[in-house]
Amino acid sequence: MQLYTYFRSSAVYRVRIALNLKGLPYESVPVHLRKDGGQQFAPEYRRLNPMALVPTLVDGQAVIGQSLAIVEYLDETHPSPPLLPSDPAGRARVRAIAQGIACDIHPLNNLRVLKYLKRELGVDDRARDAWYRHWVETGLQGIERMLADSPATGRYCHGDTPTLADICLVPQVANARRLDCRLDDMPFVARIDAACRELPAFERAAPENQPDAQ
């Protein structure tokens, strides 16, 4: 398998964690989102991913974009260890947490959104960073309540084994810390993040441990 990656992308970070949890070997193909005007816009890459985003996973004839789609593909093609619970209610809860991060928090703070705020709308760096912090903190506070209010929360977001929810949570928390977001009122988020980062699969997937890290 080939994973088209950018070390700092939280979406790619999710896929790296999933691959590591599954014990699946893969080749990293760097796509630098800031060099050369954004290597994701190169014609050869857009033929693989018309959205001009990372990640893209190539597995034989399968070419898949979107991190959640990739993780669920990996879970279906390599079912052990599972990344979703066996029961419908559990799967729905895990997906709700994951989508709360990947669909509600992350898109508002994606690199292309931040660039648009600055370049097209004239938002200065201070206001742009305030935008980032507001939406990350607001979203993670919602995730905190989802975790704190449910008896299904265990060592990890759902029970005592990592799931798709944890795969999404850890990269988002890493981004939040990088931009100095306030997390001191989120004990469940902080505790689960710390538990995940003790696992080698999460540690190996961290941005600073990637071959294209800068």
C-alpha cells in the first residue's frame, strides 16, 4: 500500500494510526502542502485525488481519499483488530465522536480555510488564530461532554481498546496544543489522549516521527 502523506496533516495522521494498529506495512509518499504552491495541486496528484487533499491510499487497484473512508476500508479488508465496536449502538457512538471531530471541528481549521481567511478576506494572523482556537475549543468541549456523560467511555473513547474515535481525537488534540488552545477544562479528552499516546501505534504515527517532518 502507498499512503500519500503530509506529516502535519491531522487527516493523514488518523490513517497512519489505523495502519499501525492493524500492523500493515505501507510506503509513505510525501505531498508537501506548502511547497511549490502546494504539491497537492500538481496534475499527477489530482488524477489520484480530484479534491487535491491528503490523504490518498493506493491499495492495488483501489484508490481512496478521505481519512474516515480509508480507515473503514482498512477495517473491512483487515478486520483484526477491529476499529469499530461489534454492536450497532456502539458503532454509531464511535462514528458520532469521530465525525464530530472530522466533520465539525477539522474542516473549519483546515489549511486551505486558514489560507482563504488570510489571503482572500484579509484576516490578520491574530484574528485567524483566534478563529482557529474558537472552533477547536468549542468542538472539543462538545466531545468532552460526549465522553463524560456516557458509561461507554473507558480507558479510551469507547471501552478499553482504541477505536475510530481515538484515531480522530489524538490528531485533533495535537493540533490544538500546537496552536495553544485551552484544554484544561477537558479532563476526559486529556486522559484519553494520554492513554492513546502511550501506545506504539500512536507514537509512531505522530507528525514529528515522520520521514518528511520539518
